[in-house]
Amino acid sequence: MATKEPEVITDKHEMRKWSRAMRSQGKTIGFVPTMGYLHEGHITLVREAHNHSDLIVVSIYVNPGQFSPTEDLSTYPSDFRGDIEKLMAIPGGVDVVFHPHNLYDYGPNLSGDNGFESKGGKLKGAGVVSCVEDSGFGHETWVRVENLEKGMCGESRPVFFRGVATVVTKLFNIVEPDVAMFGKKDYQQWRVIQRLVRDLDFSIKVIGSEIVRHNDGLAMSSRNVHLSPEQRQQALSINRSLLRARIAAEKGHVNCQELRDLVTKAIQEAGGKVDYAEIVDQESLRAVEEITSPVVFCVAAWFGKVRLIDNMEICLRNGDL
Ligand code: PAF
């Protein structure tokens, strides 16, 4: 049964006013930041957020600051009405959808009083990072999580984590949540956000939620919609080879080079192009050569023009080694 329609707030002042009013009534706020085109992974985040807070805010904002000029911002899928309906179908629904037009538009006011009246302009198309920087809106402040942002997705997407860390910081400052939910499919992103919350003393509990998969094992992603039926079949090689690697590790094959080769070969043979296949420590995200402590096997691979990421945590009990 559908719940009531969430309130849609587009203005950041209004958003903050709402949150402060609710908090002054003693309510706790759970926050699920998204870029829209919601799938079961997002819905799971909202469901879990209900276990941790009284009220739920979902943001829908495709952040230009995390795309480089060559990336897929202009083709990023969207379906705002469909998203609202999906949110209304969740038991308990959501209270607010925060849907700002442009979080980098500060208007003419450079005085720093944060009295930003949104002009409501939308940043479109390629060249978006420079568009943010050269927009005339004066945005020049970026949040960087210096070590965790390096390597893996940070290697092939050099502006990605600075864009994510910056927009999440902005969203946290606007929504002022008690709890924020992130999917562990974006493992490096989740660790980056955890670290920025700790290092910048945000009073927010960050919760990482398990990967949600289709029945055939493909991790849910808004980008899956761009896969042809053939590419979708090929993409199954990611999860299948990660599972094989985990089983091999559990049987004592703890040499990471061999495990990386296993996964790389399986994806290539299926028709994909591996961007990276790394086995890293779960917290520091530093590459390891042999599995002796909890690790996560992270993969990014291209199928045609679609880049997918996935990962698998591997925790061997001492007795297994
Ligand atoms: O994971 C995402 O959808 C985005 O990176 C996020 C966290 C909403 C920031 O734009």
C-alpha cells in the first residue's frame, strides 16, 4: 500500500529549516543521499534508515562535481516521478525528498553569510567539473580525504572522490541528519565518507548497508539500464569470479596475485575490460599481497561504454588458513 507523498524541498534554506524544526521536537533524522533513478539497493537503504531514525530524508541530486568532462553525467538516467512512487511504496515511506536544482549556485552574494537564494539554474552536459569551477558562482572549496581517495576508483576517476566528499559535506550541512546510509557496493566511497565524518567531527552516524543483487548475482546499479542484454550476461562474470575467488581464499589460496588473475581472466573471457581488480585492507584500503586479515576484493570493469563496480568482503577465520 502506498504511503503519503513525501514533501519535495528544492531550496537548501527550506531543507535546513525543516530539519531544525524536526530536531527541536526531539525527532531524529535518517538521510539517504542518492543521484536518483532509484533501484532496490536505494530502497533497502531507506528501509534500513527506518530502523535508526524517526524521520527520513532522501536527496535526489546528480552532482556535477563528481563527474569529469569525459564521464557520463549527461546520460545519467533519471525518473523523478518514478522515484517518488518507489519511495511511496516503502512501508513508512519517506518524509522529505530534497531535490535541489544546483548546489553550486550561490547567487551574486560572495560575502559568506550563506544567505544563498537559489537562482535555480541547472548545470548540464559535459565539462561539468570545470563548469562548477568556472561557473561564476565562485565555488572553489573542495573536501579531500587524501589517502583513501587514492587508488582504485580514484585512479581512473581522479575528481570523483573530491566531488563526492564535497557534495556529501554540503548535504550533511544542509540536512543535518543524525544517521546517514551508504551502500557498500561503493565500498571506497563508504570508507571515504566514514573517514570525513570522523576527521571533520560531524555528529552523524554513518551506516554501510550490504550490496543488493539481482537474482542472478549482478549488483544493482542505476547504470545497469545502459547494458545490452549481451553485456548484462557478460557482467555476471564479476560476481561469479569474485565468489570463486572467495571460495579459493577460504580453501587456503591466499596469494592475492593469483586471486586477482583469476578474476581478471574470467571478466576478460566474458568480454569485459578490467579497470582494476584489487584486494585491499577493509579499513585502510591499502593493497595486500596475502590475505591474513579481513580484506575486500574490489573490481571495476567496462562492458561496452558501461563501467560497473562490485566487491566482496573476505574474512578468513584463523582456522581456515
Ligand atoms: O553514491 C551516490 O549515489 C553518490 O555518489 C552520492 C553519495 C549521492 C553523492 O553524490
